[in-house]
Amino acid sequence: MNPCNVLGFFVYIRVEGIRKFMERETNEFINDLRRRKPAAQRRLLADYGPMVFRLVMRMVGQTEDAEEVYQDVFVKALTRISSFDERKASLATWLSRIAYNESVNHIRSRRMDFVLIDDNEMETAVEDIPSVNHDNEQVVLLLEQAMALLPTAEQMLLSLFYYENRSLQEIAYITDSKPTTIGSRLSRIRKKLYGLIQQFSEQ
Amino acid sequence: MNDNDINNKLRHDAQLREAVWRHEQQSSPFPTGLNERVMQEVGKSEQNRRRTRHRVGMMLALTSAAACLLLFLLPHGGSTKEAVEETKTIVETMTETKTIAKTEVMALVEEKESVDLHKSVVGKKPRKKVRKIEPAIETKPVAQEQYADTLGNHIFQSPENVLIAMKMLEECDAVIRNELQEVRNNVIDATFRVAPPSGSAILVKDISGDLDVVDRERQRIIEL
């Protein structure tokens, strides 16, 4: 018997055990939330609060507005936790979806500008990223500057994809869109960013 | 290019990832005390939910109680039949009692007649013609006729209706008595003022509210 196979088997058992333990923990946590236990509610706020606040802040822009929307998000989530279906999405994704919808509602109520993700957009793959003749650090700095010029919806998509490490499917669930649309949108944003840094370097 | 290709291409852009990371680090810090405020809000909404649930429960209980009370108090199909049966039984009992009483009276009369006849035979008196008493005829129960009130409800429809009718009669009786008393008092008062019976006579109202002329010296009621 190959010792590597034996080791691999034990690693698999260990990883599987941890996975099952985590799953059981999450289920218990969700059940506690459904039973409206204050300890579980506090844990939800502590664990997922910063992520939700970041998303809301990215969308509404102002801290006061973000705090208001944040409260609405969690009051809604904690009172409607019974409607959460763990088979459809994870708790973080479900909370992000509520945060996204609440932010859009807030933006609409304040008549602020927001570009919604449209499924009817031309789903074109963007291949031609302009070549940039700068070193790595310079490109990163320029990209960061360019990001500030993007609309809030596009900044939010970049944040979800690169910072929160959400998949296209998860972002599609949050924004009530199609994964293909999100992919195309992200490609277009990327192209736009590189186009902007090319303009910066030309200037 | 499929979803996976796009995903891989985007994911592998390390420069953009780094730029997004730096951009996110510049965002506003998480406000202190925000989660406490949220917990307070949740507590409030929880209280409101409980209060609403309590109110709804109370209203449901009250509605059910009122419905039960109405079902119990209002006459319905079954109870009307029962009431009619009840009334029939009472009337039949009354008729039977009446018939028995009549038979007993008849027996007594016959007995008296026979004694008289015996006396007349002994005294050689002419025999009296004995009046033939017809047997008691069963009368039709009176209560089967329905007496409707002004609203068209039959009084004998249910015991509750009979009770209500009796109460109304009592109230009418009291009103009539009060009216009569008032008329009588007015008459006595007017008569006393126009022609007082004597100097020592005074008008006195008793506990029941009746006016009377009393002779103070003799301590007697004077009839006007």
C-alpha cells in the first residue's frame, strides 16, 4: 500500500469531518436564528455586519444613508429568517441580496442615479484589453484611481467578485440577474478600467 | 467563450484584484454601536409583532365568544322546533288537567243529583229532570296559535321570547302605574289648593310617591 494514498485518505477523512462539522454548526446557527435567539442574532451581526455594510456603503455612498439601509437590511433579515432557504444560497449571499435590494430601493426613493444590471445587454466577451506599458505597482495605482470614476453599481460588482470572492452565480442571485450577464458586465468593466488607465498614461 | 472561461480570465487578473483590495481598504470603517442599534430595532419590531399577535389572539377569542353567545341566545331551526314541542307539551298537560277537573266536577254534580233524587223519592216529591251533562270535549290547544309581536317574531317561538314579552309587559304595567299615580297626585294637589279641608290639613307624600291629605291634629288621612 502506497503511504501517500494512506495519507491522502486520512486527509480526506479529516477534511470531510471538518466540512460536516461546519455544516452542522451552520444549521444549528440558522435554527437558533429562526428561534429568534438574541445570541445568534448578535453573532449574525458580528460575522456578516461588516460585509453587508461595505456593500451598502458602496451602493448608497453616504455613511448616514448606509447606516439607515444597514438597519433595514438586518431588521428585515432577522424578522424574515424563516423564508431563508439554505439550498438556494448561503447565508452571506442571501444577506447580500437583501442588502442589494434595500440599497436599490433607497437609491430610488432618494432619486439618486443608479445603473441596474440589465439582462438584455449585449453579452459580448471582451477580449481586447489595451496593453499598458507600466510596471505592476503603477498599473495597480492607476486601476485604483480609475475605479473611483466608475458608477456605484460597477464598483459593487468588482467588490463582490474580487474582494468578496463571490462566483458569477452568486452575484447573479444577489442582483437577480443571469451569470452570463454578470460575466459580460465584469469583462466590460475591466476593459473600461484598462481603457481609463491608458488615457491616464497618455495624458 | 463560456462562463467558466470568462470567470477564469477575470479571476486571474491579479493587478485588478490588488486594486480592488486597496480600494476596499479605503472605504469607511464600520460604525461603532451600529449593531446595538440594530438589536434595539429588532427588539422593538419583535415587541410589536408580539403585541399584534396578542391583539389578534384577543380579538379572535372575543369574536369566538361572541359567536358562541349568539348561537346560544338566538333561536335557530332546532331550538324553534324544541320550543314548539315544549309549548305543545305544556298545553296538552293544561288541557288534560282541565279535562280531569271537569270530570271531577261532573262526578260531584251527578252525586248531588242522585242524593236529591233519593230525597225526592223518600219525600214523594216529583222527580226532577236530571240535566244531562255532556262529556268533556277536548279543546284544541290554544298555544298552537302563534302571537306575533310588532317585529313579526312569534312570542311562543322560544322560551326566551316569552321571557322578553313578560318583561315588556311588566315594564308597560309600571309605566301605566306611574302615569295613574301622577294623575291622582295632580288631582289631589289641585283639590287641596282650591278647597283645603281644614286648617290643620297638610299634603304628605308617602314612600311610594302617593300624595295624601293628612289631618295633623287627628293624625288621619282625609279622603277628598
